[in-house]
Amino acid sequence: MGFFGNLFNRLFNKNKQKNTPARISERSKSMTIDIQGDCFVINGKKFEIPMHVDALSAILGNPRTVKFNTTPEMRAFLEEMEGAPVTNRVNYAWDDLGLMCYTLNGKVINAFGIHLRQQTHNSPANPKMHFGGKITINGQHWLPIVMSGDDDDTSRDVILGELSLTASYSDYYQDDSTRDETSFSAIEIQLYKGD
């Protein structure tokens, strides 16, 4: 769902999400993503947030772009929340990998997303396929670390050094004792801004 979709859901919609089977990207099955305290590593290549979209495109290929019209009210809201000017909102999706990123100026990535399952709030910026590779946090399986994070009813939030990680629930009402990898629809990585 990503940051903006998750924010929309948190503010306006607490509907139960459907846990539909993922359309896994064949290309992504051999990929590894390790989320660390100051970066994330895709197949051994280190990326930091913020970064220029060209750095990801050089490794992942050319993404599909989705441009957003930003109303003055939304611009003011985003600028206050992000602490940066919003000049050209463009999201990029690597449809065949299940990966995406958000920008506020069209080029500098401020959040990176990994899509795991179909989501109820299906933004046009979401990738058409879902990531099927291996995800770790500091070399460890991601689920126990995510489950130790703060629960905010729609996701789990974990602070990892300079980064903030949000893992969105597929089903908001599922009992925590039964959550597994299929219980999450997306993982988003962004720079931690503090409280």
C-alpha cells in the first residue's frame, strides 16, 4: 500500500482488507532484499534513502511512472508531514518485480516499497505483480522483527537506525498469534524522521 495509501487508509478507511493470492513476479524470485539500519541492499547492491531514482533504475530497469496532481491542500499537508517541498509528485513502479518508490520532486526517492499481496486500496501506482524473492532485516528473517514493532491497527512499524519500516496488514482484524508472511500486503522503507 505504501506510505500515502497507508496514510489514506489510516485517516479515512478502516475496512477489512482481502487476503487474495499474490501474483508473484517470476523475475523477482531470485532477488534478495536486506533492510539494514542505514540502507537496504538488493542483490548485494547498497541503496540509501533518500536517493535518486536513476540509481534504482540502473539496477532494476526502467520503471512505469505515475504522476499525481497535487492540490494546494495536499501539498501543504505533505510538506508539513515530510518537511520538504512538494514540486512534482511521481511514483515509480517496477511492475515485473513487485517494487515501487515515491518521490515528492519527481527524482529523489523518499520511500521504497515491496508489494507482497493484493491490497484493498489498489492505487494506480502499485506494481502489477508482487515480490517473490527473499526479504531479510539485518540478515535475519523479517517476520519476527516486524512482529516486535509497534502495532497501529493497520500495520507494524519498526525503527531500524536511520530507517523506518512499515509493514501493512492484509487483514486488520487477524489475531496477532496467527500472523505469518501472508498476513502482510507490503513493506515500506523510509528515512526515520522521529516523533
